[in-house]
Amino acid sequence: MRNTSLGNKKFEEALELLNEAGREKVKEVLEDTKETLQGGEEKIKKTFGEVEEAVQKNPLMALGTAALGALFLGYFLGSSKKDK
């Protein structure tokens, strides 16, 4: 009976060590993810600002680009339905 009790205690200790290691790893991954997302957020804000500035300087160019993009998108999506 003692041997089983000792084995269970060792198993529980090993399980607790694994849980602690897992928690630490999760914390590390969470911190890395936060840093990555913050860097991405800054890049998005910078890019959005640049696009907004370009649109304000030349709104007709932005409108033409959007229209041309929509035309190509509609053409390619429409042609895939015709092929079937």
C-alpha cells in the first residue's frame, strides 16, 4: 500500500511540475503575441495614415484605382461562373 501511495505522490509532483512549466510557456507566448500585435498595430496605423494622406492629395486617382480594382474583381468572379 505504501508503494502505491509513494507512486501517486510522485505522479502528482510530476504533474504539478508539468503544469507550472506549461503556465510559464503560455505566459511567454502571450507576451510575445502581445508584442507582435502591438508592432502590427503601429504599422497599420502608419500605413493607414499614408493612404489617407495620398487620397487627400489626389482623390481622383484613389477613386479611379478603386473603380479599376472593382472592375477586375467583378470580371474575374463573373468569368468563373460562366465557365461552369
